[in-house]
Amino acid sequence: MAERGREFYKMCGSGNDFVFFDARDQAPGALETPELIQRMCARGTGIGADGVVFLERSAAATVGLRYFNSDGSPASLCGNATLCTARLAVELGAADPSGFTIATDAGVMAARFRDARPEIDFAPVQELTADAPVRSGAAERRIGYARAGVPHLVVEVPDIEAVPLASRGRELRFDAALRDGANVNFVAPGPDGAWYMRTYERGVEGETLACGTGAVATAAVLGAWGAADGPATTIVTRSGRPLVITRGAAGRGPSLAGEGRIVFVGRLREVE
Ligand SMILES: N[C@@H](CCC[C@H](N)C(=O)O)C(=O)O
């Protein structure tokens, strides 16, 4: 394999995990083919991850990234991968933690570190509706939709543990009413005033332990439902690690703060 020996960073954003390559001076080559992305992301036979990220130079920002889901499909934005990119950029000395910018396929995002945690600024959420054009299922109170760089359905349920996520998530993910399909986020109020979320993720085609764009979309839909009107919304992810969405000033998008952690550094050998 031509990429044998290539260094990678295994990173985690609240349980959403990724294989990162520093592609600023070494092009990805075959690493960005769907076949190799799928093999690297495979749990058990590969490295195991929800997606692959290439850190790149950018004429428009401090650094750039390109994101691929574990099935090899590209996505215009991944919130947790962008939080991880912020961490890696500072770790590599490519960014000043007090403030820098990250170019994504959904646009350039401002980033900074607050209390040692990365925070990124989203563009205003698009296509927000409190009543998505899909039929509610059993024990589903309401369904909204928003595009936070990528499309998301948001389904309120009374009990987050009782959600038939694999079956119902897949059904909604491919609902014919949604042009590009969508990620599906189930959300339920917690006893502590936070909201608990589980996600069936497009391009992973299964549950992931956290979804950053999903948390931003969920906060926007909760606001549209009148269920979250404070300056900040805390979303407890399936890993138990919180994501915090802070409302933007008038005309500006929200900010997302969360985890961006380097778990280990490795070198590719045989990815079969
Ligand atoms: N988990 C990611 C979302 C990544 C993109 C998504 N799978 C899609 O294809 O829409 C996040 O943290 O936002």
C-alpha cells in the first residue's frame, strides 16, 4: 500500500471519532478513495472511526479541512471534526488558540479556545422548520428540520432510551420527502434541564456517540418549538459528554463548544 507508514491522528469529539491526516504538505493520494476510507474506518479490521479528515492549507483561512463519512461519502460539514481540527491546528503550531479560522466545504468558520475547549462559529442555520414534512411515529411528539451545514431531522421523544434508533432512524434518514436524505436526531428532556440526544448519522448509516451539526440543528429546532429560549443550550450526547450551543448575536449563527481530543498518533501499516 503506497500510504504505508503514513502518520495519522486518532481524534475524538465527544465520542464521534475520526482518523486525521495532516495533508498540508503531503497530498492524500489514495487515502481519499472510498475504498480506503471504508477500510480505515472499519471497526475491528481497520483503525475504526466515524470519518476521515484531511487537514489542509487554505488561502481563505488559517487552516482548512475536508471531511469524509465512514462510508466514503464527503460531507460539507462535520461539527465534531471541526472542533477536532481546531485542536490539531493548535497542537501543530498552525493556529493561535485565542482566535483563528477554519475553511470547510460549508464556508469559513471562526474558532477559538475557551477554558481549554474548542469553540467554532456556525453560519445561521438554514431551512429551519418546526414541523418537518415527515410523518411522526409512535411515541414521537414532534419532528423539526434544519440545515446546519448538513441536513438534520430532529425528533422529540419522551424516553431517549426507548428509541428504536436503528430501524426508525434509518426509515427517517431515507424519507422520500427529504431531497438529500438527512441525519436523524432523537431528543428528550432530561431531569437536569439539559436535553439528551441520540443520532442516526448519514454516511455512517448507524448511531454515532455524538453529532456536532446535529446538536446545532437540535438547538435551533428546540428554539423554533419554544422549548429552549435561553442564551445557551446544553445537549448531552450519547457518550454523556456535553455539547454547548450558544446563540449568536442578531443575524449571526450559533457557536458550538465541545471536545476535541487527540487519542493517539499512529502510522498506517496494513489496512485490509
Ligand atoms: N457527526 C458529524 C456530522 C458529519 C456529517 C454527516 N454524517 C452528514 O453526512 O451529514 C457532526 O459532528 O456534525
